[in-house]
Amino acid sequence: MSHQVTLIPGDGIGPEVASAARRAVDATGASIDWEIAELNAEVILKTGESLPKHVLDSLDRTRVGLKGPVTTPIGGGYTSVNVALRKRLDLFANVRPVRSLPGVVTRFDDVIIDMVIFRENTEDLYSGLEHEVVKDVVTSLKVITRTASIRIAEYAFQFAQKQGRKKVVAIHKANIMKLADGLFLRCCREIAANYPHIEYTELIVDNAAMQLVMRPEKFDVLLLPNLYGDIVSDLAAGLVGGLGIVPGANMGENHAVFEAVHGSAPDIAGKGIANPTAMMLSSALMLIHLGEPAAAKRLQSAIQAVYLEHSHVTRDVGGTASTNEFTDAVIRAM
Ligand code: NAD
């Protein structure tokens, strides 16, 4: 039976890495009916909606999306479609496995990095509630709720239990934001108490940033509110070789949308040099979600093999291959 999947190419490098991931997924032998939904600056400006109806209709039909990045104008313009999509579909958990890949030279080659980030995905400073109180005085509202905090904490601990992970660390700034981050932390503690066999600790976010750089191998499962989760994800990507290789999943009760951590990378868009690994590894997470673990494994193993051999990797990870050359090598390795 075919799986129906909404493919959102996005913009910038999105169409390049989405097409690479689609070719790789098709080569695994999994049968996917791709429904293409265009979502980019042009469509948003044309329809006047940050979440055009055809995208939502498609995701409501398929319930599963593979999404390329979409550019958000900085400091003005329309609101982020990425944030809007996560809120609209209630994709409350942003899950980002950060792992070293063989042959990628980093500053941390001597340690094995294998951590999973659980970022709350629907609230916090991403509430979009900003206003100018009086001229030149602006407030941005940070919204933290018990419902969302309990939900992400439970999701992270359940995952840790299922995957045999040993440690969960909650990352916060409750020394300063005593009410908001204090509530997040109380919820994490409440859930942690139900999992006594998993070691639970807490770190203030600034200290966490330093510890991640000093001792990245010590981290296992990280549990964070939205903004810290966003920042720490990019930091963690930097530890293993950059944004080109870190995948992600946005999970809700009824929908799942898989996308890389990286954005639309306008600096390299259209040049055919973007690294599609993160998008391919996001596709592997999607295949697992679709109940196709063997296809996921084929894809992951082929990527590992190409990295190990190292003559067909892209320039962001020390090679010279184009997006297509890397993709061809992954398909050959399957
Ligand atoms: P970015 O992730 O697009 O790029 C940061 C740096 O990493 C750039 O130097 C880029 O060339 C490099 N990079 C990223 N992905 C790469 C890949 N696959 N291969 C090789 N190099 C890669 O971050 P940014 O420049 O801060 O943001 C650009 C735009 O993307 C912004 O409009 C932002 O809002 C948007 N964005 C979208 C998403 C999303 O759709 N989920 C996520 C993050 C940022």
C-alpha cells in the first residue's frame, strides 16, 4: 500500500534538498504518493495568507509532511509560516537527533556525540504577541502554559524510556524568569518523578551552552522551551559538522511534519551545492513514522556509507560534491 505524503519544497535551498530527499526515499523501495504543496514567499504574497488553504488541505488529507525550509522576512513583513504551521497543526514536539557522522571533521572528533533535543514547539516567545506600548518601547510576550510544558516533558521522557536513553536534562532560565520558566521546570519535575529510572537534571541555559561545548558527549536527552530549543539546536548542529546534517520532526496528535533544522540558506540557494543529508535523515524519521523501518534503515545506512567513503560529500562537510552527486552516491549505496 502506498503512503500519502505532502511534500513542501519550500524556498531557498528547499526545492534542491527536497528533490534530493524525494529521490532517495523513492530509491528505498517504500511506496510513497507525493502530493506537492507549494509554500514560499511568492505563494504567500499571492494568496495573502501565511498558511494557504491548499497546504492545510493537503496535510489534513495525508497527515504526514516532508517540508523544506521557508524564508521568513527579518524585522518586518509577514509572520513566520513555519511557526504558523506548527501552531495550526498543534505540532507540539520538535524532535532533533544530533549525531556525529563518520568522516566529518569537527572540533569534537575525539568524542561521540549522540543527543536528542526535545523543543516545545507552540508557545514561549513565539506566541507572536508583540506590541509597542508607547513610541520606542516594545514588549514581546513569553507564554508558558502547564498544558504545553507537561506535554513536551511527557513526550521526551516517553521517548527516553522507549529508546533506552539514560538521562534527561531540562534547560531553563528560571533564576530570572521565575514564573514562566519556573512553571516549565515544575512540569518537567512532575513528569520526571514518574520515571525514576531515568536520571533527571536541570541546567540554566547559559551554563548549558557552555557545557555543550566543553562536554558534548555527556548530553543524552535535552528538554527545552521553544526559544532555548531553537538556539541550542543550531549550537548542537555546530558540534557535529553543521546545519547540513541535522534532521528533525514536528510531532502532533494528528499530524507529523518532518524537516531539517536548517533554514533556506539564501547564501547558497540555486547553486546546487546544498547538503541534502539533513533533509534525507528527516525523511528517514518519516519512514519510521510511516511504519517503514527497513526502508529508513536502508537510507540511513547508505548515508553512513557515503560519509565513510567520503569522496562524494558536499563542501560544507569538507567535500567537493554537488547536491546531485551526493544524492546519486546515496542511491548507489542502497
Ligand atoms: P540557515 O539555516 O538558512 O543558514 C545558516 C548557515 O548554514 C548558512 O551559512 C547556510 O549556507 C548554511 N546551511 C544551512 N543549511 C545548509 C545545507 N543544507 N547545506 C549547506 N549549508 C547549509 O539560517 P539563516 O540564514 O539564519 O536563515 C535563512 C532563512 O531561513 C530565514 O528567513 C529564516 O527565517 C529561515 N528559516 C527557516 C526555517 C524553516 O523553514 N524551518 C528554519 C530556520 C530558518
